[in-house]
Amino acid sequence: MIKKIDIGHPNVLAFRVEGELDVQDMKASQEVIKPELESDAPFNLYLEMAATEGVEPAAIQERVRFILSNFSDVMSKVKKIAIVTDKSWLQHLMSGVFTVVTSIEQRSFSFDEADAARRWVASH
């Protein structure tokens, strides 16, 4: 499940991810992200990756399709991404992905550092 959350910063789009992720989860989160990509204002993403139980392959395919079809908007609008998770493999995976995408600043935090993650992602 992907749930939109409010972390109290207007320039930050925030989500909590938990449980098993399916295509409907991806499509629902994309419906929230799409208007932000279509606006003129840049924004930051905050993702809390809690106890994830897995991701359906079709859900990954849907997310890749969305990113590729909106690639130029993602690259020009998203400035920072904070990933909050206690799973070290996920922290390393996300760091590896964003070494390729240098226009988006990314940092990973543990759940003990969630307040620091929120401050960092909200800063300019």
C-alpha cells in the first residue's frame, strides 16, 4: 500500500509505503504525482519505506512506464528525494539508482532519523 502523508511542508510530496505493492497502488500514487509534474513549481519527495512485503512485477512495470513517459518532467521538477527505511539493501539500491540521475539529490535515512530526513527534504 502507498499512502500519501502530510509532513507539514508545502514543497514536499510525501508517501508511506508498506505491505505488498500492486499495480493499483502505483496508479493511485501516480495520480497524486502527475499534477505536481504538470505544475510550474519544483518539488521534493519524501518516502517512508516501512515493512514492505514485496512488489508485484506488474507494479514495477507500471512505475517504470510512468517514469519513462514523464521523464523530462521528473528530471526538471523533482529536486530532492529522502528515503526513510531501516532496510540497508534498500538504502544502497536507491543510492545506486541516484548516482546515475545526478540532477536529483537523494539521501537515505533510518526511521530513527525521520525528523532529520523531513528537515533535509524541506530545505532549499
